[in-house]
Amino acid sequence: MTHTLFKLSNSLFLAASMLGASYMPLQAASIPTEPSLTQPQNTIILAQATPEKKADSKKKKPAAKKKNPWSVQCGKDKKSGKEFCRMQQSLRFKKTGQRLLAVVIQPQTIEPKLAILLSLPHGLYLPAGTAFKIDDGEENRMVIETCDVEGCYASGGLIQKQVDAMMKGEKMLIAFQASNKKPITIPITLAGFTAAFKKITKSK
């Protein structure tokens, strides 16, 4: 696992260098096209000290609970008033705080029943669009639909076959081109994906 995270960090450093900044993982960024949602707090469970028992003080404290890189956000749709949840993972530039990349997955009322939204940085060669794939799987191309002061956006449907691949995979690779047409690929970890997905779909 340490080796995998080291490879992901190197890939992100190279991608950020092409775009002129360094990166760091941060809290999920809001996609402008979605209603405002409340970010859940991640609880870290630490061992409680028991000084009155000498024998217990020698025991190893359990490790802190690891934070899931996929956050789950729930709220109400402003138009329909219906409650819904979505899952999201995002990265930001360390120095500026600007969003580098965000991946959002959420249920939708049309077919397919799931949507994937990519929030991308500025400075892209827009005609090339963007694409994602799971590990060494099939590439899924997407059109970059719009841009604003926060970045550029692409969205599309997500079928069950793709979801199954995400549950079994190690990383999602997001590809696009910088304005100079140099290809950039940013890896997103799929650790914790299944747990977050079950929450947004209310499945067991």
C-alpha cells in the first residue's frame, strides 16, 4: 500500500508541475451545478488512557481510524426538494488553494441511474476533452462542457459495469491535455470507494 501511495504522489507532483503549482489533498470542493451540501466531519478514534491500571498502560493503543478519501455529502435538491447523497474526492493546489481536480458520483433520475462529474483545472486544451479509466481498463471519453472562474467541467452517465470496476480497482486515471497539448494523467485512489458508494445508494 505504501508503494502504491508513493506512485500516486509522484504522478500528482508531475501533473501539478505541468500546471505550475504543487498539490495537496484537501476537503471536497463544491461543484457549482449542485445544491449546497454539508460536509460530514471525519471522526478519529483514539485509545482512551487508563492510568489506574498499570497492566493496560503497557498495551499498544489501537491505530487511529483512517479517513476515507471519498467523502459522502447529503442534502436536498433545490428544485424538487428531494433528499439525495453524493460521493466526492478532490485535490487542491497547495500554494494557491485552487482546485486541481474533483470527481463526483451521484444518483440521477434518468438512465443510467448514476452520473459522474469531473471538475478540472484551467489552462486546458479544450478540444481534446477528458477521459477516465480504471487501472488498465477501457478509456471512457467525456466532453468538457463548460468553464467558469473555478475551472472546467465534464459530466456523463455511469453504468453498472464501470461501478463494478471501480469497486474492484485500485485507481481511477483522469486524463486531459494542458493548453500546450501536453497530456496529463492524474490518478485518484479507489480506496474506500465501495463503502462510500453503498452510503449514497443506500445499499448493504
